[in-house]
Amino acid sequence: MLAEIKGLNEECGVFGVWGHPEAAQITYYGLHSLQHRGQEGTGIVVTDGKKLKGVKGEGLVTEVFSADAIQELEGTSAIGHVRYATAGGGGYDNVQPLLFQSQSGGLALCHNGNLTNATALKYQLEAQGSIFQTSSDTEVLAHLIKRGGVSSHKERVKNALSMVKGAYAFLIMTENEMMVALDPNGMRPLSLGKLGDAYVVTSETCAFDIVGAEFIRDVLPGELLIIDDNGFRSEMFAMASNIAMCTMEYVYFSRPDSNINGINVHTARKNLGKQLAVEVPIEADVVTGVPDSSISVAIGYAEATGIPYEMGLIKNKYVGRTFIQPSQSLREQGVKMKLSPVRGVVEGKRVVMVDDSIVRGTTSRRIVSMLKEAGATEVHVIISSPPIKNPCFYGIDTSTKEELIASDRSVEEIREIIGADTLTFLSVEGMVEAIGRKEDGEHRGQCLACFTGKYPTEIYPSTVHPYEKV
Amino acid sequence: MLAEIKGLNEECGVFGVWGHPEAAQITYYGLHSLQHRGQEGTGIVVTDGKKLKGVKGEGLVTEVFSADAIQELEGTSAIGHVRYATAGGGGYDNVQPLLFQSQSGGLALCHNGNLTNATALKYQLEAQGSIFQTSSDTEVLAHLIKRGGVSSHKERVKNALSMVKGAYAFLIMTENEMMVALDPNGMRPLSLGKLGDAYVVTSETCAFDIVGAEFIRDVLPGELLIIDDNGFRSEMFAMASNIAMCTMEYVYFSRPDSNINGINVHTARKNLGKQLAVEVPIEADVVTGVPDSSISVAIGYAEATGIPYEMGLIKNKYVGRTFIQPSQSLREQGVKMKLSPVRGVVEGKRVVMVDDSIVRGTTSRRIVSMLKEAGATEVHVIISSPPIKNPCFYGIDTSTKEELIASDRSVEEIREIIGADTLTFLSVEGMVEAIGRKEDGEHRGQCLACFTGKYPTEIYPSTVHPYEKV
Amino acid sequence: MLAEIKGLNEECGVFGVWGHPEAAQITYYGLHSLQHRGQEGTGIVVTDGKKLKGVKGEGLVTEVFSADAIQELEGTSAIGHVRYATAGGGGYDNVQPLLFQSQSGGLALCHNGNLTNATALKYQLEAQGSIFQTSSDTEVLAHLIKRGGVSSHKERVKNALSMVKGAYAFLIMTENEMMVALDPNGMRPLSLGKLGDAYVVTSETCAFDIVGAEFIRDVLPGELLIIDDNGFRSEMFAMASNIAMCTMEYVYFSRPDSNINGINVHTARKNLGKQLAVEVPIEADVVTGVPDSSISVAIGYAEATGIPYEMGLIKNKYVGRTFIQPSQSLREQGVKMKLSPVRGVVEGKRVVMVDDSIVRGTTSRRIVSMLKEAGATEVHVIISSPPIKNPCFYGIDTSTKEELIASDRSVEEIREIIGADTLTFLSVEGMVEAIGRKEDGEHRGQCLACFTGKYPTEIYPSTVHPYEKV
Amino acid sequence: MLAEIKGLNEECGVFGVWGHPEAAQITYYGLHSLQHRGQEGTGIVVTDGKKLKGVKGEGLVTEVFSADAIQELEGTSAIGHVRYATAGGGGYDNVQPLLFQSQSGGLALCHNGNLTNATALKYQLEAQGSIFQTSSDTEVLAHLIKRGGVSSHKERVKNALSMVKGAYAFLIMTENEMMVALDPNGMRPLSLGKLGDAYVVTSETCAFDIVGAEFIRDVLPGELLIIDDNGFRSEMFAMASNIAMCTMEYVYFSRPDSNINGINVHTARKNLGKQLAVEVPIEADVVTGVPDSSISVAIGYAEATGIPYEMGLIKNKYVGRTFIQPSQSLREQGVKMKLSPVRGVVEGKRVVMVDDSIVRGTTSRRIVSMLKEAGATEVHVIISSPPIKNPCFYGIDTSTKEELIASDRSVEEIREIIGADTLTFLSVEGMVEAIGRKEDGEHRGQCLACFTGKYPTEIYPSTVHPYEKV
């Protein structure tokens, strides 16, 4: 499953609120509901109209922010960020929002996504004397804004945005306004809502439900929203030509209670399960899903086939950064960490096991073997997405092509490696159909690059091996 | 739902291992899998054959034990405990296992359950000069053992057990042996397993799956197991006359992947859902369960009725002791903490909402209102247990009769209070049937006292208002 | 110097206040001024007239008590304790005050000193079924009080005190009164003061100055003070026959700003220095003292001899439990931890180095060698007390006789071992004279046992090797 | 006394070592001995020849660095810093060394002192697009170096140094070399030593004694030392015209065991005391010094006058950032925090109280009143420096002129305010004479600006109100 990739880079969550007396606390709850998008670190920056002030740290939202810290973040507007665990480039400094104080005022930025030309831009800026504090893409945008010459702040932001390439959802805040920008391909989810008189932006709509806000609309590809005490206004900084929402947001990342471009994620996943039922009829006794992302898929599959859904796999909660890893000897004796099979459910049964994807195959092999040891007589693996054959350059570190099990292997070869009785991937067409972005009268594209190799944007040489430390 | 009771007293989890080179680490993983039974505090005591040594603290397993702490707990045998948050009687001292050092050796104890005559015994012991360090029932047993005169340790333990009344699963450890005792009515789950050459005991069998152990058998009511380096032997310290396993273990407490007396909890819950489908046919568009305990019930109900199961309610993860509570004003503005409705799923729908029980009714009212605000046109509440009309004296603090909404109200009155369109409780017979302890050839009783008022043991005056601080 | 003994057992400090609205905070400052008497752990128990409540922990006063913790200790009376680092017997449980809750009320105790018959009493109590939570002497008294039968609390306390032997200053608190007891030989300092309407007791009078209290009088040997809301009254629980204040309180333990039985400690030390000048005339260029206890002595010696006092040795501040110990290789390269010589002061000079005592000799040897490496041409060591030839059983763990360098060696042998040019100990008579307890019209004895072997009380077999773990 | 100034800005300590296998640990002990120069924060950056790596944090050396942290700082060279508590401009980001990573390598910097043209330089750099991460002067130098064009690193450092004005001792480290620079007036102490084959630099020589290093020589005004694996070489980046060592380093800042330009600080202070004896003969019974800086002065005064030195004032140790401040009511009742009088020493006595300086006068008034309340019949205050009449722009935040009690008041007026019986300041000439920099054949100047108003460098408009937040 996709979670096996530790290096998921920059797949983060952003949240902002403008014009609310308890802005920091609202942001705290918003970020908490986006916690699944990033557990490495988190931060909040507020403005009281006069000064930017922030708190950030490594760890979960509940670990980084104390009640005291939130109370000291007085202000009526705030932006916040949760950051995913990354293979490299971690550490306190890289936790966002980044906050820059200058004698002419402060600037705070955070983003979700990945800039494909960050390395090149950084070389140029350093050659001109810029000093970078972090290894984060976000800082590149800050320097581009600051170097933007004598034009207005808004013009400098638009110029800077026009120079960066890739997938991004940016929040930018000064003492007096918040700017919200989505890349021209609309590759990352970003929505605007209202909470009383305040405006709220979030990576996922689940945050609206948590804080009691009302959904207004999704931010448009290439749009720059400027929010201040007079309300919000919209400008386009780029032509939105080729809409390409990341498919993995539906398949894996987002919370089931979020809607992406109007489509509920849980419903989309149930439909993926129903589509799997159409594409692959299996004789089996029980259906089970790998928690959490594949539960909805499994229920959809069970509903469509009549095979009963059972909890054949249990996810251990409370596993955080302080969890003690089992010694090698305990691991060999069968100590489970994250997932455990439910013997009472799978023993003597033919099991359909649903997962979201196969990246390196090691996790799938472990789960299949776990189910068999618990007594499953057959394990049929069905995957709610097609084989991942190509790296992602937009924020999901599916590493180099060499590490992708499907890059040069047939389905049968993969099946053999993971030890399943049968293995079925969903077809690209079936997946697109089930998610349902096509059904709409108006066309709404989605990024299928990791399956098809057709990238929606140009790829730069320096990103061929993405996220390598330089 | 039952989780609304903060004062759930002594509903804890115990885990022990004898004869394993990494006893403390095994216990760590075992306790981690029992974390749902108690989040207030946790402890581990080990023996290396010469000395008992322990670590304990308030908080989660992952918070209390550092890798260093576990490493320093060298020894080949261990007992551990997770403790539920209690209204009173908390604090470091009450965290178990209790460890007593004396010049003749150490004694460590922990238990799950509640002694109904603890107060009376404590008065007698204090009158004789005993000093209690804790307000825990467990310490009463320790004093009874120590005062047991000149007979053998085993005889003194058996005498002490014969003096305590109530529901309990005890682990008692000295330098050289571990003793395991279950109350004569068998009111708490307790199972024995094997991990290589080591013996393992646990409140729930899910811990066996996690540590890779093999289930041997359940501990018998009134049985005292003595485990040492020669293996285990069994003695009965009481006649097991009236078997009465706590029904709530199936309905609410236990993990779905545990088996209690051979019955899988997830399966029992699905059957409760199917039985509800038989007892109460409802016209509705979607079925949703209150996480986590009612998900299985809802899936069973959906399977039996054909109404699709959807994720209409989402539970916020990561909520621990450090979570910042929303201010009153934010709460009124609709900030959700633990549960949030999924608008995309319930809007415009007739919703069947499944919960495990209704205690005070406040939580149910809040969830119903949450669903309606999210657009549900009808909310039909179905409960997978009968009305709770009587307090529990065996470890589940359903408080005084006055606080139980069902103690003197009709179902219709409760429905009105919680604001549901319809409200149905499962019948006592239906529940017993569905859980399936009756189906067996051999009779296996269960405690129904909170529903029927028929207590399986004598109740002492001092326990009429249970858990009052003295 | 005496500080080289890590195992200084039970040389602690106590502080209590009765009848002040900010009792916990007063106690905090009092304990802070007694911090030099114990850095291992500290605790405070308060009463609000209804309930005892406490906080304790390992570490310094400023580490253990947060502002929040002190604020939560609401109450008008309090007792507190600072505990010395001990070789064994440490840990959270042993930190005092010990607090025992029973159904008839609470009991808190703490003490400074050492009971010589604790082991024997503990054996007897355990044989009768008592369970000890700690390895602390203090708990023995608690059990003796609790076992005292049906008589009044005060009678039971007096009976208990009559059973314990040794050197002690006890504070005992219930919801309604504080009891203060000093052993019949008066071996430990303990004084009574007044702070507005409140009564204050402390191990050292420096705490009075810190909290702004007024000294009333010293507690008498064998006296039991009972303090409650009606004031204080005095009863004698034992005949005070043989007054024997610990000499080391003047020489080493107490703060220079404290008065013990009316004699200022700094002044006593200056007089020790002047007496040294009388007993041993040395030709030298500078006098320097080993900080902190010997600074006053060195100044007295300089004043009497005319040799200038200089800071030839500097003590590193801020060295606490978190200080990282140098690696062996760094230690060999000369990294200093606690003391460093001042080259600019000692280079090319004949140095008189004053210390309070020589126990094992290792510290003295290190300091002498340090001074010589820094360029001192001669180092003359003068000690403000006589050779320590006998173990202490009253709270100062001068270990077994074998470890005392002076137990079977001549002064010349010791001089050779420590590498000094000359070595002089103060005579017993000179020391007694200089401290000045004899000058008084009324005779006030002092304990000289470690110098002379004449113990003021009977010594029990189990204390021959004191503080051995049993 | 000078310690009453909370806003002491940038009076910090630096330490560096090049070529030692345990560089981080050596730096840890060095910084620990410089802890008196700054308690707000501390950091260490190491290089292993390939990469710079650092740890920093707010708090004491023993609080910020764990043993694990030091161990992970593998490398053979290191620079470190301790930072003084500042009124504004604190926080994690400002803790030094600052560490900048770029694609062409790393750069770490720290300094002690204050740049008088930092604000102007910062405006210029920001106008050119530089983004500042901190409000620290140090970062200005980093940007100047980075912007220095295509010349060599050394040339860019020299150019950058030529652009900054003020008082500074800089350490600059890359992967391959350490650079050490002192301002052209030599206003801050900075010395070079040797530890085996390694080179060591430090703000104060006491660090040499602690780590076992040998003093080589002081760094020269306007000198740039370049240290690498081939040894060290010296270049001058500026003409040293007007030597002006900060007088307060002798009077207040430095540790008594340090030598500044060859003069031992304790000795200098004793001489200040002897000079006071010459300038002001007083009839008194005891002399006492305000700890810690005035103890040496008091001893010198006592030696010269024959009035006995006594410990009339005691400083409370262990007071750190976690110390709980007394409530207002307790403060009024006389709770002492930092200093307490020794009643047994001052009662009924005519007291000479020695302090280092008077800034606002509030501390002096409190001490005088404390001594009188403790029974002193007369209190004669003597100050070991002249009246401070002018603000310092070189790192000692004596604030604006308005806050300096001596800026527009006569000695008699100040005496009345602080409530002393007599008040004497040392004369400028007497102070210069006593410290003894003049005695030398070669002339070595010292900065007397705060006394005389004659600043050794040009002062820039933006520094007239130093340290104001912009």
C-alpha cells in the first residue's frame, strides 16, 4: 500500500483563517483534522494586523501546540501546516509555515505540493547572494517574492508564482492579507469556506466540518485569492489549461469524509470497490480491507458481490513517533506492529483482501503471509488502482523507477512475489469511471502520470531523481 | 454510548509473560494492543529471578515507556497493566502493577475488575494498623496476602482470594512465580497462551495475535494458575457456580479482533446488527455506525437489510490527553472534537444510526443533532443492547441509578430527549441470542445485571453508591 | 572534603509552616534555601484543614515544582523536604514527605537524620504483616504510629518516637496539626520561627531570613511541639541527657548564614581558620579555600596570619544532574568538572589550601595536584577538623572504617598520599574551642564520634555496616 | 549593580576548537565555563570536514545539550556560543551559532559584542532582496560575506568585516577552516590557546583552565586568524589605532579566574578594593561584598583597611529560569529571592557594603534596606567603578540616558535615593590605576565611555536608542 513509502515528500496539509477572534485555535482544530496528511511537524503563524508571530515544531498537532502556546498566538488571522515524514530534509527548520521578518514587515508561507524547478531556481538565487535557511521548496518562493523589485506585493507574488513549476497549493500571509494560490493544473485540493464572517481555506473539506465552517467553492487552477478585512477577490495568475487533480487523493490520501471537487472520497472509494466487483469476480467467503484507506473499497466490493465484509485485519492505533520498534528477534517471532490479522475471522476462509496500491510489494507480501498464517485458505488481492509504473514529481515520492515493483514486472510476476492466490489491479478506465470526474458535463481532468507515464507538466532534468539531497 | 462515562472504573487490561528473554518488550506490545481498555496509566514489573523491578506512569503505553526504560527492565518474566481514566482515585500511585518490596522478597499485583467488599476490608485492615498507599482495590489483596500468617505463599494467596468479592482478573508476581486468578463467576475475560516456551496471559486474545502467541485456553472461573519455570499448574480456589461474563465486553469494551470464550467480538457485533434487522425493520437510505464499537453492528445491519452502509460519522484520531479543548464560544460555533458527520454522505438522506448503548443520553442527543444539521432528513437510532436501568458494581461505573436515563423513563421519553425520529433498543433475548453464548451445548452464562437488575453476586451496603471517595 | 562522599545518607533538610495563606509557596522558598542539604529529590505536602495533598519528585526544588504545581497545592499549612543523593535507596518512592491516606484521615512525615534501629523495627513490623512502600526510615515511624492502638494520635506519636533510636528531626502533619520532634540527643539542627501569625520550622535558620520570618527558639532535644490553629504547645517525649549536636553541621553542612544553637556558621568557620593560624604557622604567599565550605575558614586564617586570601580555586556553578560527564580521555587531558585552579593566582606561589575534612583522600590528592600543575611551588593543606577515624551512624555515610583514610594511617602517611608539602588537621580541642559551644555558661555538647569513636547513643548490630541494602 | 540590567544585549561568550577528536565535548565544557556570560541560549556547530551540523536551544548549557546530542555532533572542530538574556530579540532563532547551508557549502557564525551600524546595513541588504531569519547582528555579517561577489572566501570575510562597525569578537566556520576576528579597537576579550595539537579560542581564559588548554596569546585588535588543518596564520583586516578594552569586563563580567590581556580579574578586583581603601577611609565593623563580582573587591578592601571581611550577604544558588517568582504579597512580607542578608553577621554592626556599579539604583536601595532590616546600624556603600552617566553602544544595554540614575544626579542625591549612610564611587583615575593596564610599559587603552562619554568609535544615528525593536 502507499503508506509503505516513508519518503512521501511534501504531501502535506494547509489551513488558513482570516478574520476570526480565535484564529489560532480554529487553525489548531483544522490542522488536527488534516493530521493524516502529515505527522512529521506542524506550525501556525498568526497576525493581529500589526505583527506576525508563530509557533512550530516536530511532531503531531497535539504534541507541538500546548494550550499556553495557542493562547499566546493572539491574532485574528492565521495560517497553519502539517508536514509529512520525509526521508531527508526533515528537522525543525523545515517545518512550515516559514516566517520571515524584515524591517518592512513580515511574510509567512506554507504549501502542499512540490516545485519541479526548485533546485534550478535555488542555484540561481544563491549565485546572486541569497542565503537559504531551509531545504524547503517554500523558501524559494519567498526569495522570488522578495527579489521582485519595486512593484506591489501582489504583483511580486504573481511574478514569483509564474516562475515556479509543479504542483502546489500555497498560503501566503502578511500582516494585512492572506493570499491563496493553486497551481495552473489544479493538482492539489484546496477549498474556500466561510465561518461566520471569517474566511477559511483548507486542503480538505473535512476541516470545514470540524470547525463548523460552510463550504463556498474550490480554489481554481491558476487562481490567486487575496483575502483581507474587506473580503476576498480573485485574480488569475496563469491560464488553467490542463486540469490534473492527483488521483491518489481519492485513492489513498484524503479522509473519507472530505469532498474533492464535489466528490465524496468515501463514496468514490465504495465505487472503486463496486467497479472491482465488475472487473474481477472472485469466489470467496469474506472480504476484508487494509485499514484505513481500503475499508470503504472493501465495503463497496462486499455490497456489490454479496460476499460478507469482515474485519480480517486490524490496525493498531496510538502508534506514533514514541512507539518502540520491536527487536529483530521479536519481529521474527511474529510481533506485529501496525496491522494484525483476526484469526477468528479469516481461519479456514477464502479471503478477498483489498488494498489501495502496490509500490514496492513488501507490505503486500507481509499482509498476505500474515493472513495465511492466521488460517486463510486462499488470499485474493484486489487493488483499487492500476499498477504504478512511473515516479511522481509532484509531491508523492514514489522514488526512482527501479524501486517500483510494477515498473518492469507483469501482474503475474508481482502476484508470485507477494504470494497471493490471485492478484487484480483495477483498470485505468475503470478507476477513472468509478471516481466519476468524467461523468460531469464539464470535463475535469485528473493526473494519471504514475500509471500511464503521461505527465501533465514539463519535467526538469534536476527532478529526474526527485528529492535527492544536493 | 458507553464511552460517555468518564468514570468507568477499573475497566482495565492485564498482560503477563513468564519465561521469555525479552519479557518487558513482549509485555509492552501486549499492553499496547490492550490500550483501548485503559488510557489513564500503565506499568510493567519484571523479575529476573532475583528481584522485582518496575516502571509505571500516567498516560499511554507509548508515553510512559521509553526505549531506555524497557531496556532497563531486564528479566525473563513480567506483568503489566493499562488503567482506565477514573473520575476519582487517579494519580501516579494508583497506576498498576503495585509493587511491594519487603525484606523477605517482592510482590507485584495488578487486576482488572472491581471488588465489591473492598471498602469493608480496608476498614478492617486499617483498624489493625495497615497503611494503604493507594486508593486501589488491588492493594487490599496485597495486605490480605501479607497478613495471611505463616502458611505458604500459595495458601495465603488462596485465603486472600476467598475473602474478596466481586469481578476480577488478578496477576500476582513474586521473584519466582506468577499467579493468575479469575473470580468465581468468571465476569472478566482472561486467557492463557504460549509463545515459544513462554506462557502468556492476557485480558483479551488480540494481544496473542500481536505478540505472535498461540491461544491455549481461557482461565476458568475460580481458578488459580501458578506459573513458574517448571510450567503451569491449576488449582481451584472457589466453586464456579454461576458463570456471568460481562455482556458489555462483547457490546462495547473488547477489540473486534478478540475472542471471548471462543466467540469473535466483531462477529458477535455483526450478529447484533443482524438481530436488530430482524427486530426493527426501518425504511432508510443509509446505515451508519458510531465509531468504533458500532461499525461492526452497522455492517451487520446493512448486510441483513440491504440498506447501504456508509461512513456517516468520522472519529477524530490522535485525540489524547494533550488535546486542547475548544473554548465555549468555539464549541457553540460548532467545533467538533471527537466525532464529525460526513455531510456528503448524510445530506438529504434517511439515516439509521447505530450505537452500542445509551447511558445519560447526552452523547446520543449530540450525535442525532449533528446528523440533522449535516442534512439528514430522518435519524433512526438503533441500539445494540437493551436499556441500561441499573448500576454496575463490577467495574463499569454506570454511576448511580439517578444518572441512568433509562432507569425511570420509557423508550418514547428517551427518544424525545435525544431527538431521534425513532429509537429502538435490542431486546435482552435478542442480544443474548445474537452473541451466541446460549447456542453452545454447554451452558455459558453472562451478566445482564445492568439491564435486568439481577446481580450474579451479593452486593454489599458500601457498594450501593459505588466508587464514592471515602 | 566531605562532599566527596556520594553516599551521604539522610543528610536532608526539613521545612514546615502552619497557618499561612500561601503555605506551599512559603515552603518552596524555604526548601530552596535548604537546597544545599539535599539535591536528590524534594516534596511538599499541604493541608487545607480537610485533606492532605502533595507533590514530590527527583531533582532540585526548581526542577520538581512548577508554578502550576505550587498553585494547585492550596492549603494553609505545609511540610517539605529536600533529600540528599544516596548511594542506594533512591528513587521517586523514597522522596519525602511520605504521604499516607487512610479512611480516618491522612498522615504526612519527613525527617532529617538516621534511625539506628530501623532495620530491626522493620523486620518486626513486616513479620506482623506491614507492607513497606519505601526503603526509607521515615516509613518505620509511620507504621509505628499507625500500629499504636486506640490511644490518641499524640500518644501514639510519642510512643512511636520512644521506640526509634538515632538522630532525627521529624515533621509530622495531619489535616489538623503539625508535630515537630527532635531526638533526645539533639543531634540535628531544628528551629522554630514566626511569620506574621504563622509558625515556621526549619532545619536551618537561613530559611527564616529568606521567607522573612523571625527566629523564636531552637527545638529542644526530646521535645515534641504540637502546632495547630490555637498556637503551639510543647511536651517532652524523652529526657534530654546527653546533648550532642553534629559537629559537621558547623564544619561542612550548614549554610554560612545559618545560626546553629545561636552560633553563626560563617563566624564559627572563621574562628576555625583563626584557630588553625594559632595551631599551625606556615610561611606562604597566598591562602585559598576549597569552595564553598572552606572559604570562611580561609578568610579567617588570612585575617589571623596576614597572608593574603586569594581565589586560587574556582567552583563551577550550574553543575546539576544533567551535566555531561567528560569521557575518560578528556579527563586525562585535564578537563575539569567541579573545581578549577586559578593559574594567575597560584603560579609561582606558596599556597595554603584550606579544606573542611579528608575522608578517602582522593579529592584532596586531586586538588593538590591541580594546584601544582597550575604552578604552585608549595601546597600546604590545612584541615578545619581533626582526622575522621570512625564511621557515622547518624546520617552521614562515612561508610565503613576501611574506607576512611585516617582510620589506620598517620598524618604523615596521609600527607604523602595526597602529595601535599605539609598537612595539618585541627585538634579536637581547638575545633571545639573555635566553634564555641563550650564558651557558654550552660554546657552544650557536640557529637565528636567520627573523630573520637565515642558515640553519644547505643549502636545496634544491624548498623555496624550502615546503609547496606537488605 | 550591573546585574540589575535585564536588557544586557549581546554580552555573550564564544568558544571554538579546531582539530580535536572530541570537539563538541570540549566546546561543551568551554561554554559551561563561560555560562556566566549568557544564560538565555546556547549552541554548538561542528564540522567533520565535509558538513556542518549544529544543535542549539534556549536555556543553560546543561539544559540545551543532552549527552546524546553531544555524541551526535561528530566532528573534529567546533564553535559554540552562550547568549545573554535580552529584553527583546530573544527566541530560538536568535540563538547562535547561526548556521547557513547552501549548495556550495555551509557557513556558521557567532559573535560577542554589538555592531553599531547593523540597522543601516540591514536596510540596505533587505532593499536588495536579502531575507533575514533573525534579528541578530551576526546574520548581517553572513549576508555581507555571501554578497561579496566572486573573490575568495577569505577576501569576502575581510571585506565584510571592513563594513561592520562596533565591538565584536567573531568566530566563523566553514567545513574546512575557522576564522577568528576581533574589532579594530579590541573592545572584547578573545584569546588563543592550544590543547595538544588542537587550537582553542575563547572569550575568557578560564575556559582554557577548564579544558586543560595552554594559553598562547590574545587575539589582536583588527586581526583575522585563519585556522585550518595546517595550523593558524594571521592577517590584519584593519589598523588597530585606538585600543579600548571594555572596563566592565574587569569590574563585572568576567570570571575572577580569567586573565584579560594578562591581568587576572580577581587580582584586578582586589586592587579596586585596595584603591577604594585609599580613596575613602570609613569607620566600620565589617566589610561585605555583593556576590559574586564584589567579593574580591571586598576582600581587597578588608585587607587594606583591617576591617574584617564577613559574609553579610548570601546569594541564593540554583536560581534559574524555572524558579517561581514570589507573589506580590510574599514579596511584601519579605521573601528574598536572589540575595539575603546574614543577620548573625550584620546585626548591630556598621557595615561597608561593596558593589560593582549603580545603574538604576533600585537594586542598591533594596540591598541597603535589607541590611538595615537585618540590624545593621550603618550602611556605607562603596562602588568599585565611577558613576555610569552614558549609554553603552557596544553590547551592554545600559539603556537610554534617562534610565541611568547617575546621568543627571549628584552622588549625594543618589545616596539619598538608595538610603545609604555614605556612598562613594571610585574615581576614574583610581579605577584605571587599580586595574593596571597603564602600568605596563606599552600603552593598553580601555573603554571608559559609560563613565566619561568619550566613545572610542563613531556612533551612528540609528544607535542613539540602542536595541529598540524596529
